[in-house]
Amino acid sequence: MRVVLAYSGGLDTSAILLLLKEKGYEVITVTVDVGQEDDLAGVEERAYKLGASKHYTINATREFAEKYISKAIKANALYEDKYPLGTALARPLIAEKIAEIAKKEGADAVAHGCTSKGNDQVRFDLVLRYHLGDDVKIIAPVRELGLTRAASANILQRHGFEPPGVHKKYSVDENLWSRSIEGGVLDDPATPPPEEVFAWTVPPEKAPDEPLVLKIGFSKGVPISINNEKMDLEKIVRLLNRLVGLHGYGRIDHIENRVVGLKSREVYEAPAALTLIEAHRDLEKLVYTPRELRFKKILDQEWSDLVYQGLWIEPLRLVIEKAVDELNKWVSGEVVVKVYKGLLTVIARSSEYSGYSKDLIDYDKGWYPSAEEAEGFIKIWGMHSLVATRSRNL
């Protein structure tokens, strides 16, 4: 029997590879590069040492940026107003690539290292089912056996291998869009995160004394330039992660409601994601009508919930994206942000589709409603509230 394993090269998936071999499977490992800063050559070497019959390393970083991150920016995707969906966005892409290899290799099963407590099991399983149907078995040893890190380490040691990362204090998931840190002292929400958990951002108090000012260009909702230099989205995200992170901006620490009914304390780093979403939202406020802006917030929240909850396959996601794309047709222009010691502020914005008129808003000249018009508007505007308040003797 042949199984395709989603392989990170870490402790759990390395132990899973050995467990599958013990059960008589031919194991083909797949590592999907979505921008994580791993030694992918070393991951491949480890897979073969552990007994993989074949290994695939798939570079999907550009696809991740252009087909997934771009959607998240246009939808201002922040789950529960905080989390920019880095891991949640990458999982359906990784699962799709795993399914492609499973079809190519004629696999009888696919395997992953998700636990029964996490969201990723939902994200992986549903997309795998969509692409492979019910004929291909999904194997999840961590979920099925309740595999702990200690048990994984024992499996590797039993086979004569040094367990990778066994002494790590934290569980880290990283891709182009965000860095997620869990475990250790972070499991106590009353304990501030120690500085050692951060890698992309400096402490705000140690950031440079001179602010960072950036002009971000957008076309139809998608970033296209930094300080007038055109570049693709992958390069923009990498650049902002570095520049903005050096100025102490991009840290997230919040309590998150998981799909499986648990609350978890989550710590993230996402300098580029938070910068681009804040700039995009500001540009939307410049170009949208008030009704468009309020309706767009409903679309954004629903899209973010679907992605977080593993429902990438939900037809409603595609419907929402069509509406989001239609509204983003007008989100073109430039936004200037200033980053200073962990704080980001939008300080200027412009667009050819701006709904702002200096001639209308100027208090010293331009259009003014007459006193009669203003008084009539106020009376009609407040009529419902006045009648209701009086009738209720409030």
C-alpha cells in the first residue's frame, strides 16, 4: 500500500513516517514551500534517511501570494479582528498539493500530523476529501493514537534516529504571511510572552528612533508597489515583514475561539499582513460609499470565518469573493503609513476614485446647505427616534 505524507520534517511527521513504514506502507513524503524559512534540502534528506521511497518539495510561495494572500488583503481578513489567517490560508493550498501527488502516485491513503484539538485537521481533511473523494483513506496518527511529543521522540529513538526539535520550547508554524507560536509558557494566558518567542519583530522599545515611512500602491485592492517601486506581491510581503518588523510592529497576542470548541491563547507575528490590511482598509474608506463600506465589513467577516473554520470548499466563499472583487475594482491608489516603535499610523491616502471632495467639506468656501435644508434634514432624520422615545416615556 502507498501513502502520501504531508511532511514538515519536524518531530511528529518524522515519527509518523516511521509508524507508517511499520504498518507496511510505502511512504512518499511531500513538503510544500509556502514561504517558511526551513532548510528544505535538509528536510528532504531527513525524509530519505527515515525511509521515504520518494520525496517531493513543491515551491508554492508565489501561488500562495497571488491566489491566497491577495484574497485575504482584498477581504481585510482578520479572524476575530486579530488573526490574519496565515496558517489557515496555507492549509488548503498544501492539502491541494498533497492531493495532486496522491493522484499522480496512485496512493491508497494520505497522512498528516494534525491533532484532534486543533483547527488544521478540519482544514486538511475537508480539502483532501474534496480533491480525492472517499476512496482514499486519510490517516492522522497524532489524532488517532493521541501521539504526544514524548511518544514521537521515543519512536524515533527506538529506530535509532535523533528526534528533531525535541528540546524546542514552542510549536512554531511559519509561512510568508505569518508566524504562529504556541506552547510552553504561552499556554498560560496570564503570562506575558517572553521575548525569545519572537523572530520577525524587535521589541518596540528597541526599535529605531527614526520612523519608517512607506508609500504603498494598490491596484484593484492588491498591493503593487512600495515607495513607487513596482514589485510582485511575494516580494512586497517579504520586504514589509523585514522593514516593518525591524520597527517593532506586527505582534499579536489574543484569545482565539477554535473550531473544535476550545479557547486558545495565540501569539503571532505578521508585520506585512497587518500593514497591508490596515492600508487597504483605509483606502476603502476613501472610495466606498457608507453603505458599501458597511456591507463590505459583513463580507469580510464571513469570508474570514469560513477560511479560519476550514470551509475553503464552501460555495459561499466563492460567492463572497465575487462580491469582494467587484467592490475592489475601485480600490486603487496610494496609502502612506508611518511606523514608529511598534505603532503604525496611516498619514496620507489618495485615489482617482476618491469620494472625498475638498470643495464640499471646506468650511471657508464651497457648498453649504441652507438653514432650511439643514433643519428639514435634521427633523426628518430624527423622526423615528423622537416618536419612539416619546411613546415609551423614556
